[in-house]
Amino acid sequence: MTERLFVNTRAAQVAIQSLDRIAAEQIIGMVVANPGVGKTESIKAWCRKRGAAYRHVWIEADVLTSPRPILTAIVQALGVARTAGVAANMHATKQRVCEELAKDPVMVGIDEADLLTVRTFEFVRSIWDRVADLRDMPGEHGFPLALFGTPRLREMLSRDDLERLRRRTFHKAELPPLNAKEMETILAAKWKELRCDDEGLAGLLRLSRGSFGWLNVIVPIAAKLAAKDSRIVTARILRATQKYLIGLPEEE
């Protein structure tokens, strides 16, 4: 249900258009959004709408993601037999992967890319560069590489030691938060019994910052408090709701 709610949002449209460009031009692209805005759901929407047209692999990074699991995921997507044995064979596997990607580029997407280390970013960039060289298009077209993350991803790529990756990132986009109309559509679809007055709706948008993730936290609390009172979510109910939340500033 969550994915269906996101397909027609501005965030999903920006994400889909970004991924279409990255896939078609076989470039590196960066897409950022605040947590909860819908990066992952937008990726799912693209996979459902466009996935059949492009061979692709998505990797969800975490603080432990190193070059090895990324290489393994690409190997599996390509159907390449990995060289067995000691860690030294990772170099041979990487070379084979580059050769296969040059013949038939596969789209590689990394979600939560802001959690990657400089070493891992450089590893991925080195694969892309090698593929571009093998295709005789150095620094221009390697294989489609999509990096999705929070605004911290943009900060990471601004580092001096990631300048080479930054110069090769030809597409940059930011997913917009929900606007009032989008939020009302989601509220009507997911919380059909919820009733809000105009100030309550405005307060929900302000408090959630247009984040679907925060709506999932805020709305159930507000609904319970409203059920004990007027049964309508008002600005006063939202002020009471805020006392139960961690991570949002108090309204003045």
C-alpha cells in the first residue's frame, strides 16, 4: 500500500525521472532526500514501472557495507562465476566484472549510500572508471550507477578525497517533501477514519515536515488523543502530540 501511495507524488516522479536518465545515459547519479520522504519507496516504484526494461541490481547499504558485498551483488546480477579462494582473488573478480559490464552494462543502485566509507565509494568509482575505459568513453559513460541517500551523501561527495567521484556524478536531484495535497491524499487512503480541521492539517504538514515516515509516527498518536477529546485533530491536539515525539523541536 505504501508504494502505491507514493507513485504519484512529486518525490516519486523526480526519482523515476532521475533513474530513467541514469539508466538511459549510463552515468553516475546522486539523489538525496530527508529521511522518511520516500527514497526507498520511490526506488520500488521505479523497479515496478521500469524494472523490466533495464537489468538492474539494488544494494541497501549499512554501516558495515564494504567493497566485498557490493562486488558480490554485482557478480550475482551479472551471473558471473566468482573466482573462489583467498581474498587476493577479489582483484581478478573485479576485472571480470568490469569486462562483463563493458559488454552489457547493468544498472547498479545503492540505497542509503550516505553510510558508505570513502574506501567503498572509491572502489565503486574505480569499477565505473574501468568500464568507461573499456568502452572507450573514459570519464563519460560507464554503467548506470545510482546513489540514493540523505543530504549527508551530498556532504560526503563534497570531500576532497572524493573529488574524482564528484566530477563523474553527472546527475544530481533532491526529492521534495510531501505538499498539502499529497499529504491529504495519503491521509485519506491510509487513515480513512481520521478527521482534521484546517489548522490540524496545516499542523500535520508542518510537524511532519512533509515526511511520510514522520506521518506514520505522528498520526496514530494524534488520533488516540483526538478520540479522547473532540475526535477531530486540531492544532491543540498536535501540540499535545508533540510531547510524545523525540527528534522534533518544540514549537514556540
